[in-house]
Amino acid sequence: MEFLTLVNYYEQLEATTKRLEMRDILIQLFKEAELEEIDKIAYLTLGTLYPAYVGIELGVAEKLAIRALKMVTGFDESKIEELLNKIGDLGQVAENILSQKKSQLVLFTQPLSVLDVYNKLDKVAKMSGEGAIENKVKTLAGLLAQAQPKEAKYIIRLLTGKMRLGVADMTIIDAVSMLFGGTKEAREVFERAYNISSDIGIVVREAKKSGIDGARSIKLSIGRPARPMLAERLSDSKEILEKLGGRGLAEYKYDGERLQIHKNDSDIIIFSRRQENITHQFPDVVERCRSRLRARKAIVECEAVAVEPDTGDMLPFQELMHRRRKYDVEKAAQLYPVSLFFFDALLINDEELLDRPLLERRSILDEIVDKSEDISLTKAIEVSDPEALDRYMLKAVEDGCEGVIVKDISPRSIYTAGARGWLWIKYKRSYVSKLIDTLDLVVIGAFYGKGKRSGKFGTVLVAAYDKSMDMFRSICKVGTGFKDEDFDKLTEMLKQLAVPHKPPRVDSTMVPDVWVMPQLVLEIVGDEITLSPVHTAGFGKIAKDAGLAIRFPRFTGRYRFDKAPEDATTIDEVIEMYKSQLKVIQPKEEVEPT
Ligand code: AMP
């Protein structure tokens, strides 16, 4: 496919914010794409070159792209920067200045193909070491010299990590499911293929090759992370047990970082909850898993919890931040040791375990984990009595955990990769002691601050995730709980995500000073969930003309970089919280227990 054809599709995608229209445009695009390029087209459309777990990112600094533009157009760097400040999008600047330039020049170059562009960008992404910057600038300039102005626009946006078409992985899954299947069952097959591979490229390629059978042929594989199974939440032990058919396994919910560990003999790879390869952050865990996981091959999951080196006491999640560094990781590992609590096995040796019931998976896990002080299974008991569950939850909190996750143990209790469902239910103390618990919300806009905060963002507009429609709907403005350094950090981060119009997949009637792409997840706590005529989260679900909002929202200080926007608190959860807080307020619930 010519790159210009792809660019025309991108222009169509950019012109709509409607999900169904986007899907139809993508269907046409995938119809037209050839087998050898379709995976690359999928990655480019998402603004990347590879699935996240590969860890190769474009993200070229704007400064460098400006130098390449200067080489091709002869425009001064300061002039380009001035235009950038005015227009706010270097891609658009590139298009404008190249069209001025090219009207003077008649170029007889070959049209660029998608593969030409992909391969050049790939080369740039992989350049490192001495002279890499110069080489990048030269390669880019070469590519831009061959590009039509509007091709240059997207090349620059791809390069600087600002593609922003509003297409999400699930929009692509929708399109391939329609194109190669068309039924609800087909959609499940494609979704599962994606959830166990975390690789949209493989899914579209196999689908193009052999339709739904191609998607079925994709298997869980070592080196390729599965998307994690997620939990729902409820605030009442009786209700939890009812949902689970009367009985469940209550496991401590540790406050750490989820690790998906892949072992192939002595090779260990560690993936984060968002499928990034974070092996380098945990050299101690790598060593421990080499010697303590007694299986040749394994894909297992655990929570890594920071512990006090002297006492072994569990520490809060924030302590793990010390590991997010490039250098001196060994030292950080010594200063901030972790304990591992394993809770699931997805594959052992050559056997995929996803469809086995939980207790079977757990007993296999129990056999292969060679336990000691810093490596064990999650603490758990089987419960069928709500009071026993309450007692166990309080014990978990006393022991430094957030609460418990109560898990289905019936024969249907499979591992549902990538899905939040009622097979796992979170039960935290805060649900019963306060009106509302923390929520993980996505920033969709920002307002400029005043006084001390002028020139910086002082307040953010946040949204909850509407899973059924794949949208982000506004729920409140948050301006408290931020420290001075947070304002700097937030302003810096949000400027990178700013867009001139309301982003696709965002639903909000409140208009912020600046819209931002829904990417950053913040942990927010509030006093209550109230009905709101302004916010769009859950609009019409509880009352006809109102949505839901959070009263007195505050930032807890916790940036949830480990969560993708689609992992944010869902609107269904907010509705659930709204309903359960009503229950708490009822007088009979307020009677002191005897
Ligand atoms: P949340 O991040 O609040 O949605 O809660 C789900 C997370 O709890 C998982 O992704 C794990 O990181 C963590 N977790 C802690 N203990 C467990 C456990 N026993 N089973 C499953 N997940 C756990």
C-alpha cells in the first residue's frame, strides 16, 4: 500500500469521533491492506511500531525532528519553533512548510510505500550509541524529503509519539471481528486472541491469513505477556458470597506491583500489569525465580510487595517507585527488597492452564513454588460465611494488606485474560469505614491555575471508563491533594497530551481550558458520590437527567502509571459504589454491632 493511501485513511479517522464510523473506516483499511503489511499498519495506526511488550518506542524528541525539518526545508530552527508555538502541532507545521517548499520544487521521487516508512522509522527507533542523534536526523531528513506534505504530517506525529487518532486496541478488534467474523462468538475469539497475546499485529495478520481460524491458532506463549485478569468490587460480604454461589477463596490483597513472570529454563522475563518488560527493575526477583520456580517453563503471576529490610514488614506500594530507574538498580534492590506472593499459574511446562478452575491452577502453583520467607503463595482461606469473610478481611488489613480478593472456585472459575468479571471480587476495608473508596480516574482536561499556580495547570477534569461503549465520561474536577511538585509534574505531562479539540472517546459537557488525550490515571478519593446535572458518567442510569459526580475529590498522591486508561474505575463500579453508600446510610446499618 502506498503511504499516501494510509494517510488518507488517517485523515478520515481524524475527521470523526464516532466509534462506529472509526470501525467502518478501519474495516476498509484492513480490506485493502496486504498480508505482509497489515500488522505494521495496525501498529502505526495506534502510533507505535511494535506491541508494548517489545519495548521499542519511537518517541523522538521534537528538537530532533525540527532539525530534520530544517535540513529538508531550509527553514530556520527558530522559525519552525515559532510556528510550533503558534500551531501546537509539529506535524501540522511540517505539512505547512513542506507545502510551501514543494510548490517551488517539482520532485520526481517514487511514492513512499507503507513498508518504506515503517522500515525507516524502525531503523530510527533502533539507532543508539555514538553518533545516533546525527544518524537519526539524517535518516529522517531523507524520509521527509521523499514525503508529500500531508505524509510528512503523520511521519512527524508518529516520530514524536503524537499520533492521537483516537483508535484504541479494542477499536481494531471490533473492526477485524466484523470483517473476518461478523458474529458475537467471532468477536470473543478475536478478543481472546488479543488478550492472551497482547499483540494486535499478530491478531490482524492471522485474521487476514485465515480468518477466525487464524485467531484461534494464537496461543499463550512464553515471552509474550497475557493481559491480566481483573477484579470487580463489592462492599458487602453477603453480596459477595451470593455472587460467587455461596463459597469462594478469600485471598489477601497485597498492596504492591503485579508481576507476570515468564520462565524458560534460566531465562526470566518480567512483565508489568500493562505488559511492559520491566525485568531490569527486578534483578533480585529474576534470581529468585530462577532458583525457586521448579518448572522448566512457566507463566505465573504474583504481587511484589516492598518490605522493610530489617523486620520484613510490608510497606506501601509507593516504596516500589525506587525501582523505576535505569541505573543502580542492584543497589535499589538491596535497599528496597520485595517479597513475592504468587496467586496464579497460566502455563506450566507445555500445558496451558487458562481454562482450568482456580483451585487446580493454585494447587499446581503450590507444587512449583519453592517457598521461603520472601517467596510464597498469597495467604488464603475458603469461606462460605459472611462473618468469617468479614473477619478475614479485617485480619488482612491488620497484616498490612488493602483487604481481600474473593475468588470464584466453581468449575467455571477459569483465568479470563484481559477481562474484569465476577470471578474475582475486591473487598476492601475502606468500603465499610468510609463513604467511598479511592477511584482510579483518567485525566481528560485541565484548567489553568491562579496566583502561585498561574501558568501551570491547577485543576484537572477526570473521567471514569464506560466499558460497554469504550468511552471516558467526566465525573469531577480535582484541584486538591496536589503538592507543588505535582503541579510542575502534571503540567509537564499534560502538555504532552494536549489536543486542540475534545478527544475521541471522551464524553464531557464541561469544557476545560485544555483537552488532553485520556491516558494519565490518577488515584482520587472523595467523600461521597452524588447526582450531578453537569457530569456525564452514568448519565440517566440512576436519575433521568443526571450523571454521577464525586463530592470533595482529592488526589491521593498516587499516579497510577501502572494502569492503562481502560483499567480505570468503570462507570458500573461507580454506580455500584453509589448504591452501596445508600445502603450504608440507611439507619439499620448504623446500629452499633453488639
Ligand atoms: P486493583 O488494582 O485495585 O484493580 O486490584 C487488582 C490488583 O490487586 C491486581 O492487579 C493485583 O496487582 C493486586 N493483587 C493483590 N493481591 C492479589 C491477589 N491475592 N490476587 C489477585 N490480585 C492481587
